[in-house]
Amino acid sequence: MKPTHERRTNSDRRKIRTVRKAIFPAAGLGTRFLPATKAQPKEMLPLVDKPIIQYGVEEAMAAGCDQIIIITGRGKSAIEDHFDVSYELEKMLEDKGKHDLLKIVRQISDMIHVAYVRQKEALGLGHAVLTARELIGDEPFATLLADDVIDAKVPVLKQLMNVFDEKHCSVIATQVVDGPAISSYGVLKAKEVAGSGGKLYEVLDLVEKPKPADAPSNLAVIGRYILTPAVFETLSDIKPGAGGELQLTDGLRGLLQREKLYAYVYEGRRHDTGDKLGFLKATVEFALKREDLGGEFRKYLKKLKL
């Protein structure tokens, strides 16, 4: 029989394998949405009546994360205010008997524990993840890019966690992208895991925004990741690339030298809300799904002379 202290160590390791923390990089300037983002974060732009970042936070919560780490920068205080308690607003709603709205407001501030890390300069996605190192510690963690709002029956992050629980390795979300659009993504060189039905792949390499002719596959990296803490070491080792930025893709390539990395073809409909057209499409589709808006909005759209 193994000594008691060793059994506890193994038990502790199993506990640590649970993904509890989720990082949201949100220090970008949002230049594609100027002038709307001159004085407010792009993450706070509303899809119908809910800011973009809240969709991602709710996905992380539904997947079992109870600690949210938001990487912010200058001009991002609106994000902190949104997830904080608003005593004056709550008091006003309570005094006026608007209990439905009061419930909605309180749900936002009560939903999770949020910590904020200031990224003084926007030095790339890899750098943003690295700034959260001390708060993550020696645990696996999730990273979500708020721009990717994904409508799915099972939260995409939960789908990745199911893979992580089986493989105990980093796993990233991927989707098939055909044609010239592939050059806008990180692209995988990967081999299908036998018996997965084309859903799970072992990653062999990653290429950032290749020309279509040079793309190793049609599997694009999407903004959902579950990563082991080893990625902090690889991010610390790599050198900044173009524009002095640390790319997460380079950190993942370094991770491949240490341990396996998997990619999962998730189930769900993705909306790229970091793109104006994608944002408009998402707004329409989410509005149509609303019980309180969908019917009248659909009638309105049918009347338009397109």
C-alpha cells in the first residue's frame, strides 16, 4: 500500500484537473467598430439587450467555471461596472416595483466571482493569457474569446471539458472552414482520432493565417481553449512576432513539444461578432429566437422590400 501522504498527493492532482477558471482577454481597442468603441469597450456592445461578453461568461458558468478572469486595459471600466453591484439602480427598481428588471440586474452581479488583470499594452493574445498566470496557478484553465458567440444546446466549453476529462490534455475548439476564408484563422495540421467520427483530432502543428494554398487543412481554430498550465512556460519562452506581439498560436506550438494537444469539432452555430456583418447577423438571429421579440420582429422583416 502506498503511504498516506502519497495517496493525498494523487487525490489533490485529480482535484486540480478540474477546470474552474476561465480567462477572457478583453484589452483590445475594437477599432473595427469605431466610432462606437471610441468610448466603450467592444465587449459591451449589445446583442439585442445583453453585452457580447456576457454570453461568453454565461457559457463558462454553464460549463462549470466559477472563477472568471477578465484581462482589461485602458477604457474598459464599463466591463467592471457591468459585473459589479449597482446599488442605486437596484434601489430605484425596487422602489418602483420593477421586480422583473431588478431580478435581471441582480443576476448579473451575483452570477460569478470576477477578477480583473490589467494588460498595460495590447501585446497579443498570448501575452494576455500570460498576464493571468499568477491567478491561474498550477491548474488547467479555459480561455474564451468573447467575439465568438456560439449558440449551442451544450455549451461549447462543456463539450471541450468532456474531451479534457477523457484525455487530460489541452484541447481547442475547431470548425471546418472552406475556401479563401481559411486565411483569416489559425489552421491545424492534425490527424483524426480513430472512432471519433471526424469530431476529434490530435494536433500535429498550427499555422497562423496561411495562404489558402499553404493551409495544412480546412480545420480552423475557434476562440475556445482548455489549456494546461504548461502553456505559461512555452509563452514565456517564445519571442514576440510581428508588431511585438506574443501569439497564442506560437505558445501552442511550443506546448506540442511537451505534451499532446487535441482539437474538437464542436456542435453549435458560431457568430463572429468582432466583424460588423457577423454582429448584425447575430443580432437578427438572437432577436428572432426571443419569445418576447421573435414574432413581431419576424413580421417586420417579412414586410421589408429587400
